[in-house]
Amino acid sequence: MGWVSAPNAFMNIPATARIYDLEQPRYFGAPIYPSHAPGYFYTLHRHHERGMAEARTSASGFMYTTEHSGTHIDALCHQAEDLHLYGGREVDAGLQTPHGFTELGVETIAPLVTRGVLVDMAHHRGVGRIEAGNPIQRDELEAATHNQGVSIGEGDVVLVRTGNGALWQDPPVYLQAGGVSAGVSTWLAGRGVRAVGADNMTWDEGGVVDPDLKVTLPGHMILLVRHGIYIIENLFLEELARDQCYEFTFICLPLKLRGATGSPVRPVAIAAGE
Amino acid sequence: MGWVSAPNAFMNIPATARIYDLEQPRYFGAPIYPSHAPGYFYTLHRHHERGMAEARTSASGFMYTTEHSGTHIDALCHQAEDLHLYGGREVDAGLQTPHGFTELGVETIAPLVTRGVLVDMAHHRGVGRIEAGNPIQRDELEAATHNQGVSIGEGDVVLVRTGNGALWQDPPVYLQAGGVSAGVSTWLAGRGVRAVGADNMTWDEGGVVDPDLKVTLPGHMILLVRHGIYIIENLFLEELARDQCYEFTFICLPLKLRGATGSPVRPVAIAAGE
Amino acid sequence: MGWVSAPNAFMNIPATARIYDLEQPRYFGAPIYPSHAPGYFYTLHRHHERGMAEARTSASGFMYTTEHSGTHIDALCHQAEDLHLYGGREVDAGLQTPHGFTELGVETIAPLVTRGVLVDMAHHRGVGRIEAGNPIQRDELEAATHNQGVSIGEGDVVLVRTGNGALWQDPPVYLQAGGVSAGVSTWLAGRGVRAVGADNMTWDEGGVVDPDLKVTLPGHMILLVRHGIYIIENLFLEELARDQCYEFTFICLPLKLRGATGSPVRPVAIAAGE
Amino acid sequence: MGWVSAPNAFMNIPATARIYDLEQPRYFGAPIYPSHAPGYFYTLHRHHERGMAEARTSASGFMYTTEHSGTHIDALCHQAEDLHLYGGREVDAGLQTPHGFTELGVETIAPLVTRGVLVDMAHHRGVGRIEAGNPIQRDELEAATHNQGVSIGEGDVVLVRTGNGALWQDPPVYLQAGGVSAGVSTWLAGRGVRAVGADNMTWDEGGVVDPDLKVTLPGHMILLVRHGIYIIENLFLEELARDQCYEFTFICLPLKLRGATGSPVRPVAIAAGE
């Protein structure tokens, strides 16, 4: 990856704008949460080959993938609390079908084009990466935000960097990434953010039962079910962090996979440059 | 679909900006080019249900899809001419593998954030939609562009409206859409555009052998192989056309599907509003 | 299809034995019950090609298929009555998982090597094929069995011919096949058969609510849930019927797809010949 | 697994017959040859659940699998030598298509119902299992056959036991199984066998370049390409070996997957019993 220029920027994107690519590459063997294995697989069946009818040939393939592999966004229907989705709709056979949800599917997410904020928690802790075992707390997050000189407001997308995005090529290590505590999700929900994201597999610290909510991955319940806030996972935030780019225009365009519980995405951050 | 506001627009996107969603919805049964059938299929296997270990439950599924279903972008490796790809690289077993291409795969497409131009050819012809049988010619395209008061320049993304995007729900009719002649692709390539797109399945007029090039879908060969210009298909351009929005910031973020010949995308057009 | 000889028959299979192939061919586009579409799809991604490391090359592919496409057997877990499976086990999240059933999956079906009986109902009615609209009744089935001079006993596999197997190449017509009434399933269950089968998509007459049981496809509930009797669908019975071969050794070897609700199969009938 | 009785045996199968199940169970995570990963995956999307229209409910799923996962048979089109298949047919785009082969696909394999012979090489060597590093030689195979008191003749199916079938639950160990040398394949081809099989992943000793043929997996070329003899892999032979059952009726019914290079199968051996 690296800098991607926008040489023909139109209207409001300055010529000096820098586009940060926040998606991890997709391939079979990339890190995947165990319940979503085998994650992603692609085969090429139409090949360029000799002996075709004309000089032009066409190649194409099929992919088999969960919507939760690689860099992806969770739709609101992805999570339920006591069998209720966001907004209080009870899960029944009319809402949840073999081919997805009739409400709150990922196709209902409008394009995300909004202010984005990076909170570099690995930098704040002074570590290369935050490993599992010491979840990020609300007060740390607030302190890091303060130290970075940025504020978090309504409608923002907040990206939390754990530093694990640099380890995508090493799945067992990547899967031992640290995550946030319930307090972080609650606090962000209170700020009215539109979406959150992190450079780990599950946003939340995995495998921990929250003592108050009595559930694992509490942020998933707090954000998606209780507040209608989307979660983006497996982001690549290394370049933003390197450049100390803490504020940017964040763009994320989920595919309208009717009824699906999420979508693979390629988010970008656009920074004004100097 | 409809207007999507960006209430928290940051920096250079004005508060009055309008975001146009250019993706068609994805579901099994949507229009698909015969050689790419069955196109797209989604199943939900992890359900919200009673009797789980905790109050929070998680639902998710798998999709099986060609990269050429729905609104998508073609990577350069998608097409070859006499077994050579763009740049002159000959296709061999090191380049073309069972799991995709080692060069010119869709993961090599940088995020597209650039000036976009709509050329409304259905409007120019005074028809609801352009059907197969009367391919769009270069002179018409130039005239329409002139009438719209827009120019086409280097690095632009040019979207040609045939009016067929309104018929996505009716696959047999949609598949009878008209397309462009080879002359249009040649002319656009000469202008140095970065990508082209249309609201039909194949950009080119389907089923016609170009008399000069002796191939079907000549634009695919001219643009992808000879000039390295991407093609975006199955766009939804009705709202842009309705608003006579002919210039905009075009954003398209192809997934980095390593080695794949294309990617499903959700392009958007951002217009300044008044 | 046609006669398949067994020239090296061992032990108890006489040299004159004839093997009838009862499977329909598998390909995308074959008849499929709407709730199981797109049914079956196969792609070849590893190709024989030039430029490989050695003279020997290998080709292979992937198939994407429901276990209920083509000629297949239904496992007991395929059906439930008031959320209970055969044997009275209530369906819960421990039994029914995203990856199949922990009990009564198709892998629990022992190889079927037993006496088979064909009842040729199309012949009995004097028609080429039995179309939907006039379900096969118990008394007819008994009469046909009597006229054929065969009896049905415990452990038998009973195959009912509607004549529709000859129409596999014509999906819309094939899907209008007639089937059996609930009375037939009840009567066969009373005879203690091990499995039943037919040359149609659903064994039962499709789309009809049984007046007593108040369910569609009542035979599925009677046989699978109430009696633990397997159902085999989409058989090819034309050659057995042509030869008036009403008794045979029936062999069906379901794949041990752990937890799956059925399996594609290639049943055969072995007849002694004269 | 274990004994499976055939209580209603008809005609020529004696009541004392024993049916040996030679298929390994299928599930995601089972051993798979690296070039065929991820092998097999099954999801259940139609669930038994509350709130449906009637008391009867139906569950079903989709599998995504290579035809070379688990216990399977190789079709003749699976292998080529210098781009020629069995019978001398050269591979071209008319023969090898994106959806499989137009000749020699697995659908052309007639049901295998023939004499089977087990050669227990692990027993012959006095080891629990034959590991990679010491391929089985022709003279050993002949000696073992002789010691077992069986002959191998035209049309037989010959199953070679390495003892690795007991290790199916341990993929890394299983994949280190030993196999046969080219000499074994050549000798068996000379005997005119119809098919061969083994309880390992590749029949041949993996990773070894044959000094004469200059190819890996030479048996694949000798048997499939040069002699039209099928290969069955990943068999479960432990129970046959335990019972010293060296001759039996072998039944294997490949699915008619049009154009595919192999098929998952559930072979059985039927022995007369005493």
C-alpha cells in the first residue's frame, strides 16, 4: 500500500489530498474469526486460453465468502439482544429468513462519507501493538483523544488503532489482538458517533464476559443493538498513524447485499495534505 | 434509493452536498450475463435463536458470487488480446493461476476518487431507454456531451446512461439493453479517461462483432487491454439523470480481492448542491 | 444411460446380472425445487495447461450444491413436526447448528443394500406420465402392486414411478409432476419399509395441504418424522419400467456429510437377468 | 462405523453378508491435499424454527466442496500427460471448459460392482501404518498378495492398505502417509484392474519425482492417462483389515457430476460372512 494520489480531484478535494487505503488484502489464508472459517476463497474458472473463437478472451471466477471476512462492516441485523434487534424489533421467521433479514440488512446502510477520527491507542500506550489481556479502557481513550488534540462528536466515525493491522500476514498472532472494553463502546455511543472501527478482528476484546452485561463482545450489543452504530473490523490504520493523521474525511461504501449481516468494504480516509 | 445526506461532512465536502448511490441492489435473481450465471447467492446459516449461552446472539452467512455480478468494476486482467494483457504481458501459468492473476488483479486498482461526468444518451436520443440494435456512436456521444455543456478530460470517469438501470427488476428486458460502439471506446481512450461505466450489463453493445477488430465486446479490448482503462457495469444512473447532475466527484472503492478479475462495488457521486 | 454389465462379478452376483443406474445427471440448469435454487453449480479452476513444471498435469474444481439437488436421499433431520424430529427429540440449538445437526444427520444412514420394489403407477394408469392434479391413492398403489405380482414387506425400498423421470431435460414440465397422497405414505409406513423413492421432485404431490394433517408434503412428515423412513427423490426409473423389472437388489450409498439433511446419491438396482 | 447388517437381503446377497463402510466422514477440517484446500464446507440455512406456516418444517443447506475432498474417485479427465487425456485426446478449449470436461468426466464412470481385493501392506510390513519415506514396491505388493492367498485379475478393484485410515482425525499426521511407487501402478495396470484405491490422500507417495517418468504422482499418469484405470483415495480400510477380509464384492457409485474430474463416494465391501 502507500500514498495514492488523486490527480484529477474535482471540486472540493484539493490537489494535495492524500487518500489512505484502509482495507487489508483479501486472500484465502488471511486471518479469520473461527466461527467464520474458512472465510474467503476465490477460484478462476474462465481462463484466457488458446483456441477460442476470437482474439479477445475473458477470464473470471467465483468467490465464496462470509460477509465477515477481511475488512468489513457489521450491519445492525448482525447482533441481537434477547432476540431483539436495534429498534426493538423481535426476531421471528418473517424478519430472519434463510436468505437474510428483511429489515436492517447491510443494504440499508447509507454510504458513509463523514468526518473520521483516528485514536492511536498503541501510540498512547507506547507499544507496537496492544495484545489481548489488557482491554482498552474509556479513560485511556479519552486521554489519548485529548493528547492528540481531537474531539469526537455526533456523526463521526471513530477508528481505534491497536497496532495489530501490521500483523495481518501472521494470522495466529493477529488473532491475539487486544480490543476495547464495554466502557469504550458506551462512551462512544454517548457521543453520538455513526460508526466505529478498529484494526482487529472483533472490536471488543475477545473471549471476555463483561461483568455487567454478562455477555461476550459487549460492544457489539451496545453499539449495534442498543444504539444502531455500525462496527468496522480488520482495518489497516498503519499509514494514518505513521502520518499522525487524526482527522480526515472517512468514506466507506458497503455493498447492498440484500439481507446480509455485513459487507466487505474498502474504506478510505482523505486528508487535506499540507 | 434516494437522496442521502451527509450531515457531518468534514473539511471539503459542503453541507449541501448530495450523495448519489450508483449501485444496484444485490440478490439472487438479479440480471446476470449468461456466462456468469448463477451470479450471486447468499445464505444465512448462523441465526439468532433461543437457547444460546448468553443474551447476545450473532447472525451471519456466506455469499457465493462471481466478481462480475451486479454493479462491478472490471480489472485489467479480465480481458486479453491474443493472450496478452495490458502492458504486453503474455498470459502464462505464472500469471494466470487457478486462484487468479499474479499481476493486474483487481487489488491493484487504486481507490477511484476523481471527477466524474455523466453523458445521458437516452435523454439525448429522447427515449426512455436505449434498446439493443442501435449502438451508441461516437458523434452522438460528442454531441450529447456538448449539449450538456460538459467536457471530458484526462483522468475523468465517464458514465454513459442508456436508461436501462430503471429496469433492473426485469432481467430479460434489462439484458436487452443497448450499448456503445467501438468508436465510443476509442474516442474515450483518446481523451485519457481513467474509467468508464454504463447502466447496462456489458458496456459494449452485446452480440455484435466489430467489423474492424473482428471481436465481440470491442470496448473491452480497447479499454482494458490496449489502454488500461477500467469498465464499470450495471450502474444505477437514474437519479443523477433526473437531477441533470452531469459533473460530480466520483468515488469507487474496489475490494482488494487478490488476483480477481473484478470486484463488486458501490460507486457514489457527490455533487455540491446549490 | 443403458445397460451396464458387471463382467467381473464376484461371489453372489451372477454374470448375467444387470445394473440399472437410477441417478439423473447433475448440471446447472437441471430441475430444482424453488426453495433449493440455484441447486448445483460446478466450476473448473485447475486446468491442464502449457508451461507447467512437468509433463503430468492435474485439473480439478469446486461444486456448490444443496444436498437436495438432483437424485438425493432425505435424512431424518430434514423434517420436523412441531419442532420435534424422529424419535421425539426436540429441536434446539444443541441439535440444530449452523453447520448441521448433531443427531440424525445423513451420515447416520447405513448403506442401503436391500430388496427393492418398483411400482409402476404410470403404467397402471395407462399414461405416459402422471401430472400434478391427481395424486396417487393408496388403493391404486395396492392394485398396481397386486397386478405386478409383487409384495411389499419389511425393510424393502419401494420406488414409485410417475413417468416424469423421462422429462429431466425439461425443468418446467418436470416440476409439474404428480406425486403421492398422504394415504400412500401411511400405508407404506405400515408395511415397515426402510425407504421410499420416486421419479419426481418431492415424492408428495406438491402444493396440496393434506386435509387431515393440515400440512403440505404430508408424506415427508409421516415417513421421516413419524416413522424414520427415508425418502429418495428425482430417481430415473425408465429403464427398470421398460424391462418390467419390479424386484431387484437396491443399493444406495449416501455420503456421510456430517450433520447434513440429505445427500446426493447414485442408486442402482441389480437384477438377476435370465 | 462398524458392522452393518442387511436384514432384508434379496436374491443373491446371503443373510450373513457383512457390509463394510469404506468412506471417511466428511466435515470441514478433515485432511485435505493443499492444492484442494479448503476442501469441504457445509452450512445449514433453512432451519426448523417457530412461527412457520404449518406444523411441518424443513431444514436444508449448501455444501461447497472440491470433488477431491474426502473419500473420492478420480475421473480420467483429472490427469493429462503432455496435454493429452486417456485415449490420446488432446486437451483444447472444446474439451476442457470452465464448467468441466466434455469427455471423460466422472459422469462417464459406470457403477463399480465388481470383485474387490484388499492388500494389507501395513500388516505385511508389520507396522501400524506406513509413513512417507519408504514407498511400497512392486515386489512387496506381490509378496503380500501371495501371503494373503489372493490373486489379482482383470476387472478387479485393488485396495492397498497403508494403515493411515485410522488417523483421519489427525490431518497433519494423516498427510504424512506413505504411498505406492510407480512400479506398483505399472504392475497393477498390467493385471488389467478396473480401479485401485488406498487409505491415503494421493495413492502415490507424495512429493517424489519418479526417476523414469520425471513426474510426481506417477501412478496418476500411469493409471488414469495411460490405462484408463480409476483411483480411489482416502478409503477407510481398518475394519476389512481387522477381519482379514481380503476378497469381497466392491461397490462404488460415483455421482454423475457432469464434466467433473472426480466424485465424492461411499464405497462399500460386501463379504459373504460365514
